Amino acid sequence: MLDTQYQLKAICIYATKQSVESFAGKLEEFCRDTALQRLHAFFGTLPVFASAFFLEQYPECRDSFRTLPELQHVADAARHIRAELQLQDGDSIALFDGLYPLFDAHLFGKMLDRHWRTVAHYSYPENIPAGLVPDLLQVDILAVLPSVIKEELRQFVFQNMDTYDVELFYELPDLRSWRLDLRAQDPASQRLVSALLRQEADCSFATLESQIKSQPELLSAWPACLELELCTNRPVDAKYRLSATQWNAPDQLMSMDFVARLCEQSNDSRALPCSVILGGQGDPLLHPEIEEIVRQLLQVANIKLVVLETWALAGTAWIRPFIEKMSDPSRFALIIRLNTIDADLYAELHQCERARFSDVMDFIAELQLLDLDRIKRPLLYAEFLRLKQNDDQIDAFYKYFRERNVQPLIGKYNPRLGSADLQAALDLSPLIRDFCWHLTRDAYISPAGMMTICKQDPYARLGPAADLNQMDLATAWQRNRSMFLKSFRGQHEQIPVKCLDCDEWYTFNF
């Protein structure tokens, strides 16, 4: 039960219309009742304010929750609560972004005590999985916050720690590498939360690690990212990305029938929301049906985001009008494989004429003419893989594109288990090899429709592949899960794709 000395005066459950609509389903009754029971058991009769969008989703809460007016930002909601309750300096508000079935009262009590003792303006959990404890806001901060904040409040105060007193709450064990989302605000998270509660009714941060270690397949229910290599063709011979020929693989093209089957299987009852990357060793823009493929993928409700990786040197004419006609362009993004803003180095890295650099920069300039204000997330990314040839340009590259409303994407060069001959500028081989995120949640599918064990072996030269022409996506994923379980148990030497030679463990996709 809440100790009144901490001056916690209200709970704010702030959900925007966008966040509510992103998950059309409600919490199953079992999870909802658990969330409300835990909430009231700790906070007692503390007033709970919830956004109208949230109460539309949970009308059964209207009698016990107070309705927030339609507001643009959680900071505005906090200002409304302060005014309605006439809160005083030193009082605080707990900020939830939904119902938390796994709300951990013991953990939150420790965080609240630290928040009060340090007289923090804002406190949030640094290494605690989302969905276990809310953030804490002391109302004093509202007087010095700007009237308009574009970022999430936590991100804003973190970026301005020199202005605000921010307390980061840290608790062992550190489970950040597991990338858990326990807010139950999407089907994948809800399935995980439900499984944890059915396994242990008193599931908490203290039991979480042992629960998942006893049932690690909970982390790998469905691929979070599908990477499709639509074709092996490419407009340039990039030194930093092996061609199909160098892999001793034939030229291939993914069939439209296969794409249609994949779309259908991504929307069946076993599937969960995921992102799709059109990438691989080739350039998806060279597939003759690329526009239709993107259109079909975007029609699948379970596909949250389609990302197209390209050198942008051919087949680009359809892209700008396609984006202009999209009702929700935030579900589409482009990554331009660039790596430099120097035309001479571009020509060297891509073994092409210097003029090709101007071609790709002209395409980027064309997309900058789009009305980007209606797009809720970055549309265009300029990729910079850190190589010894370009590492001294990283700052100039970053500054150049940030000033032009293009998101710089700084990444590590992937030597593909030593198959490529260029030398990376850095080595991210882990000192202690935990399980691999890519084996946990990524699926790589070749143009021939083969799901390989890992993207490091795109044409199944090192290990077996599941033939998606002969089995469905769910069956293939279940089959490949055995490799994830070996990784989770530390049996890396039993995985045929040479995991112990890989330094891609800590990279991740959208």
C-alpha cells in the first residue's frame, strides 16, 4: 500500500488516439482484471485520470477513472491534473501509458522512495522492461517545461538533463538485452504477458528471469522482422556487400505467387505483427514487380512497417507518387545504401562512375520535396556503414543529412563471418556471448523462398534451410526455433552458421 509521505497524488494513464488504434483488440479479461487489481491494491483510492481514447477502449473503467480532455502531450495531461487537484510543489504523478498487467508494486515502491529522497523532477526505469513500473513526474517541472514538446516526455528530459533533475532507476538483473515489452499493448506483448501470468500468477521482476529461462520459446513466438531478398541483381558492384555470384548462388527472382502466399500466411491466426525489410544482397528496386510487391505487403494488417533498402540508382520513378498517394506513409521507409558524401569515395566503394553519386543524391533531393509533416516517423534514411575507408567522414555525413531532414543511419560493417574482404572500422564481438537476437526474432528469406538459419548465411551454404515453397511460414519458424534454443542455452558450437565467429550479436532491425 502507498505511503503518504511520498506525496504521490495521482495516476495518469495517457494513451493517444494513435496508440489506441495501433492495437484494435483489448486486453483479454484475465490480463485486464489482473492489471486493475494490482493498480488498486497499491494505489488504493488515489485518483486515476485516463485519456478519452483509453476509456473508449475500456468503457468499464469510466465510473472509477476521471476523463482527461483531448490533449496533445502527456505534459499537458499532467498540467490538467495539477490544476484540477490543486497540487502543490513537491507533489508527484505516476505516468502510465496503458494498463500494466505485470505492474510490480515492490519495484515501484523502491523507485518511488528514491524519487522522493532525491527530490527528482522526473524518474524513470533505466533497465526495467516496459510495463512493470510507470514513470514519475514531480509537478514542479511543469513550470519550466516548454509549452510544446515534440518528443516523448522521457526522451525530452533525458536529452536535457542539464536543465532538469532526472533520476534513472536501475535494478539487477539487467534484462535489456532481452528487449522485453510487457505493456500488453500489441498482440505479441499481450501473448507474452498472458503466458507469463498463466505460468506464475504473482509474476514480477523478481521472477521474470527464471520464468523465461524455464520457457525461452516465449521470446521467439514469431519473427519480429522478415527480411526478403527479392532479387540478386544490383546496379553497382559494391565492395562492402557480397554478390550472389561471390556466394556461388545463381541469379534469382522471388515470384509474385510466393509473395502472395507469404502475405496470406503473415495474416493468419498464428501470426503476430512484424516489420518487413526488402533487402538482402541484391537491390529490390530491380525486381520488375517491386511497386506491386510493396502495395501487397502494405495491405497486410500484421505488417507494421515495410523498409526498402536500395542503392537508388535504378527503378526509382514510382516511389515519390506512390508515397504521395499513401493514406499512412508512416508504414513505409527507405534506406539508401550510401556510406559517404564524397563522390570519389562513392565511386571507389561501388566500383562505378563518379556520376552515379550525383544520381543517388538527386533522388534523395526529390524525396525531400514530399510533405513530410504528415508522416509520423522518418521516411528516408541515409546509411553509413563504418569502414576503414570512410570512418573519418562519419561526423560530416551525420551533420550533412541531419541538416536536410534525412535520418542518418550509422551502422557497423558486416563481414559476413569473414566471407567479405574489406576490413571493418570496429569489431563488436561480445566479450560474453549471450543468446543471439537475430536467431530469436529475425527471418531471412532468399529469392528462391528458402528461410535460412540466419542472415549471415543468406543462401544456406553453411546450414540447412526451410523451404517455404513446401511448408508455411509458421511451420518453418517452429523448425528454425531449435537453433534459437541452442543459442539461448549457450550451445553456440552446435549451430552450423559459425555463431562464435560472428560480431552481429548486438545489431538490430526496425
